[in-house]
Amino acid sequence: MTPVQNDRQQFASDNLAGICPEALQSLLDANASGHQPAYGDDVWTQKSTDMIRELFQTDCDVYYVFNGTAANSLALASMCQSYHSVICSPVAHIETDECGGPEFFSNGSKLLVGEDESPAARLGKLTPDAVEHLVTKRRDIHYPKPKVVSITQATELGTVYTVEEVRAIAAIAKRRHLKVHMDGARFANAVAALDVHPSEVTWRAGVDVLCFGGTKNGLPMGEAVVFFDRELSADFAWRVKQAGQLASKMRFISAPWVGMLDGDTWLRNARHANAMAQRLHQAIHALPGVRVLHPPQANSVFVQLPAAAIARLHAAGWLFYEFIAGGGCRLMCAWDTQPETVDAFAADLAGVCAQAA
Amino acid sequence: MTPVQNDRQQFASDNLAGICPEALQSLLDANASGHQPAYGDDVWTQKSTDMIRELFQTDCDVYYVFNGTAANSLALASMCQSYHSVICSPVAHIETDECGGPEFFSNGSKLLVGEDESPAARLGKLTPDAVEHLVTKRRDIHYPKPKVVSITQATELGTVYTVEEVRAIAAIAKRRHLKVHMDGARFANAVAALDVHPSEVTWRAGVDVLCFGGTKNGLPMGEAVVFFDRELSADFAWRVKQAGQLASKMRFISAPWVGMLDGDTWLRNARHANAMAQRLHQAIHALPGVRVLHPPQANSVFVQLPAAAIARLHAAGWLFYEFIAGGGCRLMCAWDTQPETVDAFAADLAGVCAQAA
Amino acid sequence: MTPVQNDRQQFASDNLAGICPEALQSLLDANASGHQPAYGDDVWTQKSTDMIRELFQTDCDVYYVFNGTAANSLALASMCQSYHSVICSPVAHIETDECGGPEFFSNGSKLLVGEDESPAARLGKLTPDAVEHLVTKRRDIHYPKPKVVSITQATELGTVYTVEEVRAIAAIAKRRHLKVHMDGARFANAVAALDVHPSEVTWRAGVDVLCFGGTKNGLPMGEAVVFFDRELSADFAWRVKQAGQLASKMRFISAPWVGMLDGDTWLRNARHANAMAQRLHQAIHALPGVRVLHPPQANSVFVQLPAAAIARLHAAGWLFYEFIAGGGCRLMCAWDTQPETVDAFAADLAGVCAQAA
Amino acid sequence: MTPVQNDRQQFASDNLAGICPEALQSLLDANASGHQPAYGDDVWTQKSTDMIRELFQTDCDVYYVFNGTAANSLALASMCQSYHSVICSPVAHIETDECGGPEFFSNGSKLLVGEDESPAARLGKLTPDAVEHLVTKRRDIHYPKPKVVSITQATELGTVYTVEEVRAIAAIAKRRHLKVHMDGARFANAVAALDVHPSEVTWRAGVDVLCFGGTKNGLPMGEAVVFFDRELSADFAWRVKQAGQLASKMRFISAPWVGMLDGDTWLRNARHANAMAQRLHQAIHALPGVRVLHPPQANSVFVQLPAAAIARLHAAGWLFYEFIAGGGCRLMCAWDTQPETVDAFAADLAGVCAQAA
């Protein structure tokens, strides 16, 4: 195996990647301008939020927070009281990887996991039927009252809700008086995959609040909470401040967003990451011993590999996570994943698979 | 008046300043290194926390969070249950400017404001007598039980607790079974002013937890919560994660700390800011109509100015806050405040004072 | 001194009194009826809430909770998010004697104490000016946003807001978009003192939510939260359940309310307690060494007594609280305070005063 | 069918029953004693807590709260921080019927449901294997850290953990540094069923905190939180007060406990209820169409009945809950269930079953 300089960590997660050049340049520009107003009263914050409004073609409210757990938790807390509940998929990040952040910020709202045996559910998606089941199962005051449906776009399994799927979820939500939250940690990858206007898969499809992720797309940190239903953001500035999520030197969060949004860098980054996942899939799906769990739609490939193959790849320095039962591995691509790295990984995998066979 | 490029905002707050060169260089270095482990498992986080331990000459626990409200609130929450209380000065940032963050993160702990008529209290300091009074005033279960004393070093009035003053607070705290929290948003300025080893005014004086501020000292964002009493930090990593304060790309928080700590940049920045406050004080204290409220110790000057003078300065573009009754203005200096800017402000002030007189 | 069987505890608090006969009889009736629906679906709960609606001549929402801290805290939480604040008097029970309950149930809302030098403030009342001052003092996002005005009727100092005073508070509240909460732990005593219809001093004067106290008026436990603004009680049943305030055997809370409301027992009890306070005042106000702080309006007398007199009365078994600086004592009367007990106390007090003089 | 006066509600829940004579007598005695100290400083509170200590033969800490949701939630909150988790059975009352109370009082602790395919799990019990699985499944900071195991004794399915089963759970808990909480809403029924000393199945088996239920056993309201591990109850009095769970007229909670504990009324009540469940089981288990889900161990019988039979019984006024899939009904007996009522129900059921067959 030919070692490549620490690119072998590249398939672990897109949050191991650095800052993309366009975002970095904006950060440097913002720093070069001397003293600037704090707490978001600066020109970059104004400009980037205007750009997000333009991007979505609607007069939404935009707030920046530091990370995805905060974005999701605060957005949910703005829609839930402590005795309400949030319906989500069993693999939703808010359920499995935010250490109870949504419960904490809402002071106790319960997450209700919507499961069914449908093909969509196996792809990590929440289904309208699962939502309907949970809303109608309990209506008494001894159980938290459903108030929000949360979907992740792209999902935690690297799949993407179609516009129709989002609309179907939103229709049930509307009928049952639930708000619709979209965890868009990899929203860019979803939009790139769907090749639709961002508004089509959000507010035009019935989404009330989007957590628009920037970190995994090439920012150093900082996510945008985008309220399409502006009534939900009443006093949200106070909530952000109290929650320790208001950056005093806000420009260092917002200026990189300018760099990302300008000239559609965000979409280009996402398309690249998605393309790398496709390239990886092409290169490995037919290898002996490799079983792709589902064709990649966004920027990750989920595969089952023989235990011995995993061990040898890890020994060779390749970093990736296993968290699906029976050998399922997540191979994640980022805005800066190089074709050479994909090819090197595929070659190594081919080698260990041949060895195992 | 000769306008100086937007340095006229410089006296508003030290959090209007940008990133200092040393911190920025570290950030760029961290970005140049490709993919790196997330959530603090990177070399910069390891290095910077080791440097903080070395700086304090003790084996403390160090956690980074995004901003000062989070640092203070999470530190206090780690010491308080919801039915406990925190004793602080009436001008403490946790009381006046964190929008109830400490109450939120602790799920209801009450802040008890310790006031007295002492000279120290007029300088924005909490006194041992004020603490003793609050601890002994109520001991019944119908009132929150005091659990923590919080002091700000340097204080919100730009003054600095001496080592003896910190020790005296800590002695009362120890006797009354209270923990000691230090809000060190401007800790660097205090250490620079006192010219003591950082350990002398913290753990050697009885401080249990320090929120070591970096943002006002030249970082883009990111504060260090330093637990000298390591029992208090049990499970703190979970608390940080749940609270939405764990950066996935942690290196962009920690690498700038390396730049700040290396070669004592933090202290040099602070000394400079303090010196600018002294220069400003020298230049303006004897002007007619100007009444300095107390000699500056850290990086700010508090003065009473005639209303007309304030209006003219603002009209000329000089930005600063008034928030003390009767015309008191806060003139804050930062790591990058230029002597020329100080002199220009002093000249303008002299002009408007002469005009007023 | 002639000891009277443990009536000497009577002046300590009206919550040391037992259950009045009418309430007890209803409780016994409710118990005699065998199995009954739980959680409030019983006839007594239906009947008593209807009676409260009739009493107030409006279609309000009524919920029972176990005690006054819960009533106030849950009512406030239904109006406040964590980053909001509640304006109240410095002597308000919610501020001084609920151990941070309001902060806990609201997940961090701050209580802002409205103080001024007015005669009304000295009588324990919040004034419109104090409210206006606090609402306008801070409007930035770094400080909790005022959302509710809370007044106690009768006040903690045994005084009573006039209808005009309540209206004036409510007018400011309306203009500043604040809701009006009334802590009515001794609401009955206030209505008895004012001799007005209960609606006059509540919703007709602009009160949105009343915590109608029963315990101090002769119930074993159980307070009614009465929402005149029914929009505020959306999902309140879930809030009560989650907060551990929903009695499964609800009839034992609600049936005694039937007994209290039937035939105006609640008002008769209150009138008696008030009359006993007047009798006590008459008997002692002119004694040498006795200084009544203000003429009693509800069911308590606040007096300054010589330290020696207090000691001798306590030694003789008389129980009462001192909590006003400089010897102020609270002498509380209850629904069952006997004229003989009042006279015996007055005689003893006269004796110790004479001895002291 | 011969209608019996509203005893037809008897099988719905043991919390539809009234106050047992012994508890009522104590309440009346407490009321006859005039003014008494508030907040638990009365003789009944002292006596009843001493009686509980004697009952358990250990120096435990005892606190009364108003209901079961509060007892469980506050007990759990005393052991958990917001980022911790509680392991329980999927049918645990804390999970299914407290409207998120545990999450609210702990400010966000997550309940982790321990499921497996074992016979014990089908009887509503948590198993050591399920606990071990959940503790070891996730150890990273992105998921709440397990801190408590909660078991319900008797379970929500009317079954009872043996002493050995409790010990086995406690052994895993000890090894994994978890505390053990017992929801004893029907603790009396469990002790009666096991016929062991109460200490054997609690602290001697490794239980740290017991919520000892009184309401379902014949009290009007009021549960005892019993801390066998007294370190866990540090400052618990403040927690109870802040949470709105401290009765001012505490004697009306505690005196009935004296009546219940005196002469083992609590155990006699429980034995009676259990015997009625056995009688019911005997009378109906062999009826055609009736399928008992498991032999009753405490005071309830769970059966599957034909839909038509359920409809006819309900039409005839018999009240009971269906909440197990496929026709499972819960028939609950109480301290006051009469043999005649059991027989009348059995006769009616026999009738409708014959009709259906």
C-alpha cells in the first residue's frame, strides 16, 4: 500500500476536513478590517444573512450559532415546551449523537422515534406513516404531546429525501398541527444530489425551520438557523444569547459564510463530495466481500466489509467508522477529498478483499 | 478633528478587535494540515491544554467552549444544582449581561447580589463581608442555598482584585462551603496589571474554576474553562457536548490558543492594552469637565463627561458605551489599540471639553 | 399569663391552621362515594371549577395544583420562556420564599425586583413606576426580556391593592406587552378587605392569571390556577401533569373547594381572619413600646416590639415571625383564630410592655 | 346483570379508590389538634418518618411529596445530571405515563429503554442483560451517560421482582456505577406478594432510593421518597421545596401515613388487593375466550378478551383499561375491592363470553 499523507483520515467524517479556501479568504478579509461591531452588527453578518434570504428566495429569519447540536436544539426548543415531543427517525442525529441536547434546551421534550418496516425507513428516512402512528397512538396528558417532526436532509445514512417525500411528511405534519424541522447538517449535499432549487425542498415543501450546516461543507464552525415561519423566531435572539450561542466577534462566523455562498461555493463543495462518494462506490461495489448497503445519494457510502478487511485497512491507517450491525462501515467524503485518495483506498480495499477471498 | 480609519470604534469594546497575528498564524497552520481528528482529539488541543497546565503549574482539567457566557454558565452549572445560588457583585457580567445564561444552564440557580458601601464595592468588587452577609442571611429551605462565589478578574469596572483580596474571598468561601469561580474574560489584563504568576491569583489563592478568556485578548472566539479542583469536572465533557459547546473542528478553537500562549503573546497583548488605558488616563484625567471615576488598573478607563462632550464625540464617530449613572463612560482599550488613536481621542476630547467650558 | 391550649402558635402563620369544617365535610362526602374517576374526571372537580367560573362571572380555565409555589411557578412558566423575566416587588413570595421555584419551572426566567421610595412600595406593593422603570431600563438581548408583572394580593405585608392600583399596573403592563399574574395566596382576605366583587379586582382590572389560594383560607392543601386569558392555558394540562402536580385522586383536592365555595365559606373565613387582625390591632396599637408599621388591611398586623418583649412572649409560648429589620414582627390571623386568643395575646403583650417600660 | 353501585369502576385503577378508614382517622386526628407547625415540623411527620425508618430497619432519609410522578422525578433528578441517562423497562411508568416528568425535573436526562426477548422482559421486568447491553453499547460523550437503573416493584404488568432478581440488577448496577431506583407505586403489593421483610427487597438487595407509594394503597395522596443511600439526599429538602412539592400543612400528608403504617394497615390493604386479583383470576381464567397473559402476582390481572366481550362489559358499566396489543385488558384490584364485585364481574364476563361463543 502506498501511504498518502494524512488523507487516510478522510473517510472518517467530513468534519475532519479543514476550511475551504473561499471561506478562509473571507475570514481573513474580515480580520483585516480592524475594529468591527460585535454581536452581529457587522457588515458580513448583514451580507451573509441577506445572501441566505436571496438563496431561498424568501424573507426568512437567519441566526448563526456555533455548531449543529446547538442549531438543532435551539430550533426545536423554539417550537416545543417541555411537555411536548419531537418525532424523528431512530437514526436521527438529534436522537443518537447530541447527548440529549434537544431534551436539555427544551427542558425535557421527549424524542419519539418513528420506526416502520418500509424501504424508506431502511434508508434512514422518517415516513408519513410512522409520523401518523406516533401522533395518533397517544393523545392523553400522561404522555408528551407531539409538536414537531424532524427530518435530516441528507439523512444520517447518506440518503436524500425527494421533494415529494418532504411534502408528504409536511402534509401529515400540517394536518396534525406539527411544525417541520429539517436538520441540514449536510443540506448542501442533499441539494446537490437532488439538483433542485434550495427553496423547493424546504419552505416550498412545507419546512418551517432549517438548520443549514456549514461546518461539514467547508467552514471552520458555525451553522445557520433559518426560520421560514418567522413567527417561530420571536425573541429567538434572546434565546441564542442566553444559550451561550451568540458570538461576540460574530464576523468570524458570518464572513466565512459569505465566502461559501458567494459564487455557489457551498454547492460546488457539495457536488464534489457527492461525486467522490459516487467514484468510491463505483470503484468498490463489485469487489468480492463488499456489500454496499444502499447506493450513495449524498457524500457517503455505507458498506459491509469482512472483519479481516476492516482490520487490515485500519492497520494501514485508513480511518472510518463502523456503526451498523454486521460489519457496516461508513465511508464519508468531504469537500476536499481527492480522487487519488479515493482510488488509493479502493486499491487497498481491493487488495485486502483479494487476500481475504 | 482628523478622522482615523475605523479605529474610532476602538474604545467601544475589546471584543470589536480582530484576531492577533500569532493566533491567526496558528489557525492557518492548523488548517494547512489537511484532515485532523475531530472533537478535540487533535494535536493542537492536546498541545494548548498542556500549555495551560504548564502555565498554571498544576494538573488542571481544561475544556474549550465557544464564548464567555457558555464558559461561565457551564462552570457554574457544574457546581450548582437548580436550588442553589451564586453570590456575585451587582455589576458582575453573569448578572447583568448574560441574559440569564447561568440561570438557564443550572436550571434555575439564583444569583445573589452582594452589595455593601465599602470602597472595594464601589470599584466593582465583591467583598468578604458581602459574601458573609448573604450566606448567613437565609439558611432555610425556602430560599436557594449559596453554593458558589463568583468574582470577575479584572472586574467589569476595570479594576483588579489583589492576591490578598482573592484569598480573603476564598477564605470565607471555604469556611461557608462555597466553591470559588473566577470569570476571567479579562484575566490576562488582570495578571498583567498585578504582575504576578497566574497561579498566584487563581488556585494558590483558592480559586476552584477559572474561565480563562481568549476572545477579548486577541482570539476569534473560544474560552478555556480551567478546573483547578478536578473533582468538579467529572463528566464535564458530557455537559459541554450536550450544551452545544463542543466544536467538531476543535482545532480551530485550540490552535489559536497555542499561538496566544506561545511566547506569552497573551500577556504581551494584555500589557499593551493596559498601557493604552494608562496612556489614555494620563492624557485626559486633568481635562476640564472630565472626572475619572477611579484610576484604571486593567484596560479600561471610566470617566464622567459632560453630555455635550459625549454627543460631540459620538457625532465625530467615536464609539463608546455609557452605562454608569450621571455621565459615566467606559473607554476600553484592546490588544491592537494604537497610541495614535489614543492620542487622537484625547485631542478630540480636549477640544470638546474646551468648547464646553 | 394564662396559657391557652396550643393556640399560642396561631399568630405564626395561617398555614398552621387546620381544615375548616365545610371543607372537611366535602372531603368526607367525596370519600364516602366509593370509586371515582381519577385525574379530575370526577364530579367534585367539575362542580368546583364551575363554581369558580360562576364566582368570577367569566368563562375562565381552572386547574388545581398542590401548593402555592407550584401554582405561581407553573402560571409564570406558562407565560415566560427561559430568557424572559418577571417583574415583582422585593418582598414578593415568588422572590423570597419559593426557593427559586419560578426560575426552575421556567428553566431560568429571571425575577426583576421593582423598587422605589413611594409610600405604596413601603406597603409591599409594586408600583406602575417601578414596572415602567424596569421595562425601559434594558431592552437589549443581553438581559432577560420582561414578560410578566406579578403582584401579590393581599401583599406579603398584609396590605391590599385597591382596584385602581391593580388597574394602573395592568395599564402599564398592557402598554409594555406584559402579562399580569396575581399571587392570590390570600386572595380571599383581599376581597374581604376591599368588599368588591372578585371579578373587579382580577380580570375586570386586567389580571390574566390568578393563583387563587385555598390552603391559608381553610383547605388542607390545593390551590386553583385561574386563567382569565384562556390562550395562556393552551396545553396547561400537560404542563401540570409533567410537573408532578396532577393529583390522581383529584377529588380530595377539589371536593374541599366545593365546601369552601358553597355559601361563600371562603369569604366568611377571610372576613373572620381580617376581623381578628383588626381586633388585635385595636388592642395593641397604643401600648407603650409597640409601633404598628402600617394599619392592617388583611389578616396580619406588622409591629415593631422591644427585643425584651419579643423574648418574653416567645418564652411564654407565643409563636410569630420576625423578619422585618429593627424588630418588626408579623402577627398573622387565620380562619380559626379566636377572639379569646387575640385578647390573651394582647394582654400578655400589654404585660411585657409594661414590664419593659 | 345485576348492577352494583359505582363499584363497576373498581377495576379501572387502584387510584380510583378512596381513603382507607385508618388513614382517614389519622387525618381527622391531625385536624382536631388545632394549629400545628408547618412544612413538616409537626409530630405526625416526625412519627411517620420514624415509623418508616423502623419498618425498613435502617436509618434512611424520608421525604414526602404529593404524587408518584413527583416522587420518581425528584428521586431520579437527585441522582442524574442533565447529560446522564436512566435505564428502565419499556413499560416503566416513568417512560410511558409521566409526561416527561423525569426529563423535566432532571433538565434533560434521557430514559434508555432496556428490551430483550427474555421471559422476564415479557413480564414487564428489566433484566440484568438489558442493563448491561445499554451500559456498554455507548460510552462516548455524544450520548447520555447511564447513571441510574430504575425498576418498578410491583411492575406495571402486575408482576413482582423476586429478591434474587433485584439483587442481580443491583449487582450489574454496582459494577457499572449506576444507582438503583425503585418505583414502588405498588410496593406494598409487591411485599405482600413476596412475603418478605421490606428491607430484603430494597436496601438489603441493593436499592438506593425507593419511592414508596401510598396513594394506590389507601391514602388520599402523598408518596414517601426513601433514601437508603443518604448521600444522595444531600440538600433534597431544597429540591422538594423548589419543585413545589413541600406541603405547608404537611401533617395532612404525613398523618395518614401514620394510620397506614400503624398495625401494618399498608400490608393488610395490599394483601387484600392481591387476594382479590387471585380471586378474579381463579374465576375467569378458564372461561372460553379469556386468555390470561400471565398469572397475577400483585393486584392486577391482565387478560385478552374478545372485542365483543369488552364492548358488552363496558356497556354494562364495567370500567377497565385496554392498553396491550390484541385485546389485552388490565383488571386492577384495590384495598377496598369487594369479593362480591369480583364475583359480579366474573359472572358478567362469563355471560358475555358464553354469548360470544
